[in-house]
Amino acid sequence: MPRLQMRSLVLTASVAAAVCALAVVGLVGQTNALGPAVHQVDAFGPGPQGPPRARTLAEFIRRYDSSSCKKCHAKIYAQWEKSHHATPLIGYKGDLFIAKHVPVTDPSRATLKTYPCFKCHLPHIKNASRAVIVEIARAFKAKDKATLKKLGITCIVCHHDLAVVHTRPEPNVLYGNQNLGEHEHPVFKRIVKSPILKDPVQCGQCHGQGPNLEFTPPVQCGTLYGSYLHAYVPSGGTRTCQDCHMPRGDHSFPPNFTRPASVSARLKKSVSLDVRVLAYRSQVLTPGRPYPLVVVRATITSRAGHRIPDG
């Protein structure tokens, strides 16, 4: 049998085995730090084998509240509070930008598919019921910024939900850069080393999703991770997202677009524009009105690890 065909069969068998394994795992009940695991079916379809979906907005906010982290990690928490991650549903000018792109006239009809933006701007929404989506839609319609500001991409989202790939996070565990063992927290009792926390794939779970074919019509927003993988890395780039956007562990995740001066300074370091103009000659198309002609050569050089602008 040709080698290529043999590899194809082996790959097919491996995929089939993986699918079967996932099917078996899906039938086994687990216990999660955020509640007992149950297999649910509601407006979103089959639920994940993890925490049961939050049934109210208050429960959802409470589940992902990270204010208790402030006690021991005050500096990091203060940085995060000023970041765009803290208020992903509020634009940097304080506007409800998602409502502009996804107007919902009747909140009672809102579903996850109504808000494709939530896939990245509120990735943990997968652990909420449709009733929570309806409450969020009502908050948007009422322009209830106080409530919407409570819906952040918190410590728990990145250090638990999104800290592993191809598997579910362990119950009662937060993930860090090293194994620290016991952790004083009422829910998360241990700190375990994450395999991806320093890897670009950690960021790529939101900053580079798509095309998102599950929505009608399909949407494509941020493509940072894609351009990083397909342009920056093949051209010899070796820095990670974290190297540039979390220098020395900075959890403010610069740039912050509420600070135009710092954004401009960052852009100057990342992108240079060289414009050269050569006067050519004046051409008289209308008597008494000469038109000056010039040759303009513009060169834009990007030293960023991805396309600019992007998201």
C-alpha cells in the first residue's frame, strides 16, 4: 500500500478513535468546582460536561466574579481593572458598541446566535442559559451600563476556563505559570501549571476566531492570531503575544485605546511611514491653470507581529 494512503488510513482511524473517546467522556458525569456536572439540552443545544449553565444573570456574574483575587494580587487586579478585558461589552469611548452592530428590538427573542460578538467578548457565556442572554439583551436595550460593566473577562476566565485546550479544566483548580500546589480560596484549592498560559494559542482562542460559520450570516472579526501564525512566524518572528502585550506580566494588556498618547507612541514603534515626493512638471490643461504633477513613493514598514489594524 502506498505510504500516503497508509498514513491517511492511520489518521482516519486516530480521528475515529478520538471521536469515540469524546463520546464516552460525554456520557460520564463529572464534578466541577462551579457545580455538579450535568448533560443539559436547552436553547443552545447539548450543554458541556462541566458546570451547569447559570440560570440567571446574577448567578453568572457571581460565578465569574474575581474580586476575591484582589486581596493577594492587588497590583495585577488594578492593572486588569483598567484594561479592555474588564469591560469587554463597553466600547473605549463608553459606548455600547455591540448594540450598534446587533440591534435587538425584542430581548425576549435573544439567543447566543443573536450575539455572535459574545464568542470572544464574553467567551464564558457558553456556561450560561438562554435566560441569561435575554437578561443581557434587556440590559443593552435599557442602556444599563452598570450591569454590563459587571460582565468582564475575569481572572477565572483566563486562568481556568481558557487555560487548557483539547480538554476541560480540572475542577477546583486555577492555572498559572508553575505548579504551586495548595491555594487559599473557597473554590479553587490548587494552582496547576498551564501548558498554554505563555503560548500565543492562549490569546488566539479569542483574538483570531473565524470564520465563525455557526452564525447566519457567518462572521469574521479579529484575525490577529491568524496573521501572527501565517505571516509573522513564517517570516522568522519569534516573539509571543505575551511578550508584546503583557511585558513583565502587565495585566493591563496594552494598548489601551482610552489613552491616545500611549497608543500613538506604541504605533510609532511598530509601524513606520516613509514618504518621498519628487516634483515632476506642470502640465497646462486649461490656459492659465497649470496642474503640478509629482511622483509620490510611500513605504509602510510594520514591525508588529500581526496586521494593523486588527482585533
